[in-house]
Amino acid sequence: MDMQPIAAREGNHNLKDYEKARQSFDWEDVKKEFSWYETGKVNAAYETIDRHAENPAKKDQTALIYSSPDREETLTFHELKTMSNQFANVLKKHHVQKGDRVFLFMPRSPEFYASFFGILKVGAIAGPLFEAFMEQAVRDRLDDSGASMLITTPELLERVPQEELPELKKIVLVGYNEESDEKYIDYFHEMEQASEEFEIEWVDLEDGMLLHYTSGSTGKPKGVYHVHNAMIQHYATGNWVLDLKQDDIYWCTADPGWVTGTSYGIFAPWLNGVTNVIRGGRFTADSWYETIAKNNVTVWYTAPTALRKLVSAGEQTAKKYDLSSLRHVLSVGEPLNPEVITWGVKAFDLRIHDTWWMTETGAMLIVNLPDMDIRPGSMGKPIPGVEAAIIDNEGNELPPNQMGNLAIKQGWPSMMRAIWKNPGKYESYFINGWYVSGDSAYKDEDGYFWFQGRLDDVINTSGERVGPFEVESKLIEHPAVSEAGVIGKPDPERGEIIKAFITLNEGYEASDELVEDIRKFVKTGLSAHAAPREIEVKDTIPKTRSGKIMRRLLKSWELGLPTGDTSTLEE
Ligand code: ATP
Ligand code: MG
């Protein structure tokens, strides 16, 4: 993209000189900031919550501001510590042990967070499931993980096919207040009786903490296993990239069913001791702006799909709200279209910082730091302590500006330690000491990385390799286009042709003239070979429940092929 870089500004974080920090970096120095570095007693729940609760200056600070359409509540660090202690006692009473998988299938709520930390406090592994999952998705994940306990609500229990899950021995129900029996444990009833004191199960940094299933954009979701050691990177990136300081009010829009909702919805903010806004309910532009304005959110971490919807809702919607509290905005999950960044400067007078990482990587790897120039369309540069490169299929590094596999040198703290019950799959990520992401990208002469698409999505047309992201970004710059998904469609002559699926902004009608105008717009703005030969206007574009465009579905529908795993497809 030939857009002007957006100049850096001063950040609060303790990484003032990126180049220098990279050269002299040692993860060992970050470890010194944790209490376990001196005490030897490790548990991420302790570092995230209890440590603040034991600090007189922080104990009564609001840790969580919860709001959903029918409930508003706040919890201090002290209260969160107490509630999670109580829940840890409930788990202990019901014989949950270190290493057991305890899954959560419930909406975001104060009980969710108390349960989550309770699970970590007994040394068990937490497995959060997105509340909108239907029966098949719930079954697959509980079965694969061998979960022995599930925490859910009476309403959601209907989507849990218990008879097909022999390993699932106990179910905690959050909803009634009744006596428990052998199998069904009543959350509120047991919490009332549970002691507020709990002796945390101290674990090893390499002990299991989380089992997260991936988004399912490219196929069947994988069970990604993370250990307590990941907290090192959650903490550091919370400081460097989210730019968090003690009095920030932070909002991460992701559900904890996805890795962003745990790494950056739970660990990073609370490890850094900030107030964390948690919001249930669905997206509308107005309700999201309202959340920022009402809570005076200062740092906001969200996703391109939401930002694109805000762009569609127009600047006039943004101007209705007082968003002056915002000082730092970030994005993850999909490529961030340059158009959205330009709009962000206009609408909020702020830069939007793209960050790249994956469920498997556990935390951010390639980012736009607050005091780095942003090149719109680029994911930024690797954080200190991380080495990234573009490699070919044999594991050789490619020169600048050449598209290839985006790969990371093994050895960052939050790296997954296994794909659950699938060592072969785990091994398949690695070549020559590189972790291969499955994304395709290039690196420019100045070390900025540019995402091109999923490896499988890169289009080969008349001998040219075209990344769908570039085409999609150009398409949505057209005033009529709201969202775009681009695929390669087999063609006898050209290998593949580019086909675009688009949705239109309000006020536009599909017509041959409009489609031709959009095609010309890409042709003159980008290049002739990247202009879609076919453009189809649709009412919606298929997305995962975490908001990612599912190109593989567009492709299988187009070609009349089987659709594969659709458990994460949004309705
Ligand atoms: P699955 O692995 O099940 O197919 P998924 O890859 O979408 O699903 P996640 O781990 O949630 O599951 O997402 C990681 C992927 O998201 C990355 O591999 C990349 O393709 C995309 N992604 C994340 N952040 C960015 C970003 N900033 N720019 C471009 N792509 C991104
Ligand atoms: Mg993936």
C-alpha cells in the first residue's frame, strides 16, 4: 500500500527504544517482576489476582466492571480473590485434582471469572467454550479434552449431550440455589458454604493452565495446550503493546472462549493491575461506543470485523459519543485493512495498532508498538525476544519483499506445549527450528511484516501470486462495499481466477454497473491482475463466531464441495 506512515507517539510502557531493546533483550529480566522469582511458588492465578489483593494499595481497586443488558456489577481484586478461593474449595471438595480438565460453558459473568481462577488455583486446566456453541461443537471439545467437570448454566445444559460423554463426571450449575447431588453441583449453594481461605496449589511453570480450541477458520479446531509460563509474555505484552499503566480502564471485546479473551481479556490486564471492563450481549455500534463513553475506557483491544462495522455505521455515529477517554486502540484476529486505520484517525483522532498472533502462539508476536511508526496494512514488527522470518517450504529464509511462510524461531514463553492428544499435528508445525504459522506474508527492507493471507488462501492467477487481503482491502475502500471475502477459483486457462464476494453498505443496490465500477476501482487502484474477474454481491459473508471471514466456506460453496467442520460458523 502506498499510504503514508502514521507517526509514532510517546507510550507509557517501559520499552522506550525498540531497536535497543531487541538487541539486549532477555526474558529472564521480565521474570524478575513476578513474585515467584523470589518465592519459588508459582501459580498464574496468584500473580494475576491475589498478588494485587494482598497489596493494601490495590486490594480495593475495581478489578472488574461487568455489564450485560440485565446485570451490572463491579468486583475489587480482594473480592475476586475471595470468590475464586471459595470456588477452589468447591472444586477441592468434589475431588478435582491437578491436571484435570475443567471446562466452562457459560456467558461472561462475575461467576465465570471466579470459576476460572478457582480452576487454576487447584492446579487444574481451564477449558473455556464459547456460549453460542451448539451441541455438536460442545460434544467434540468435551470429548477430545476428556473433561471431567463442566461449569455451565441450566439453560446451556440442554446443549451438553451428557450420555455421549462418559468422562464427564460432574456438572456445576450456575443458576439455581439448591442442594447438590452426586453429579450436579449447585454453584450458589456451594459457594455460600465454602471457606474464603484457600491454600493455592503451587505448580511448575511448565504445568498445564489452559486448553483452547482454535477458531476453525481453516478446518477442524485444534486443542491448544498452554502452561503457566505463558504469563511471562502476557504480562510483558500487556505493558509494551497494550501500553497499560496502573490507572487504565481497559476493554477487550473478545469472549474468553477465544484465546484473545483469556490472554488479553484476563491475564494481560490483571497481571498489569488495571481495571478490566467486561461486557456481555451482542454488538451494535451504539452499544459499543456507549460502553467506552460510560466507563471512560482508555485502552481498547478489538477486532477488524467490529471496526469495519463501526466504519459502516459512519463517523456521525461515533461523533454522538464522548470518546475522549480513549488513548490507545488495538486490533487482532484478521488483517486490519488500511482503510480502517485511516478512518480511525478521522473518527477517534487515534491510531489503531494491529497485532498478529495465534491461539498456538499464546500471546502477541508481531505488533505495532505505541512508539513505532505505523505503516497501514502492515502487522508491524516482532516484539523483543521474538525472531520472525519469511521462509520457504524447506525452512530457508527468504530475502525482503518476497512472499513466503511466516515463521517464528522456537522458544518464546507463551508458545503452546502440545496439540491435545495429537502429537503428530504438533510436530507438523515445525521445520528447522522454526514454528511455521500457516500464514503467508513478506517482510520489507525496514523489518515490517505484511500479511498476505492464509497459506491455503493465496491465489495463483496467470503465474502471479495474489494475497486475498490486498484485494479485500481495496474492495472495501470503495464507498459501496462493506465487507469482502476473496478466493481463487480454478480456471483452465489462468490456473485460478479471483472471485470476490462482497456485502454492500446501506443505501447501495446491487447492479451490473455497480459491480463493474467496483471492478474498475480495484483494477486502477491495485493492478489489473488483482482485479476480481467475478464479483458476487451477498447479504452476508460467512464468518466464524469470533468474527473471521471463512474463505474456505466461500470456496467450497462456490465449487460445490463438502463444507467440512462448521462448528464455529456464525449463524
Ligand atoms: P483455525 O486454526 O482453527 O483454522 P484460526 O487460525 O482462525 O482458526 P486463531 O488461532 O484464532 O484461529 O487465529 C489465528 C489466525 O488469525 C492467524 O493464523 C492469522 O491467519 C489470523 N490473524 C490473527 N491476527 C492477525 C493479524 N493481525 N493480521 C492478519 N491475520 C491475523
Ligand atoms: Mg489457525
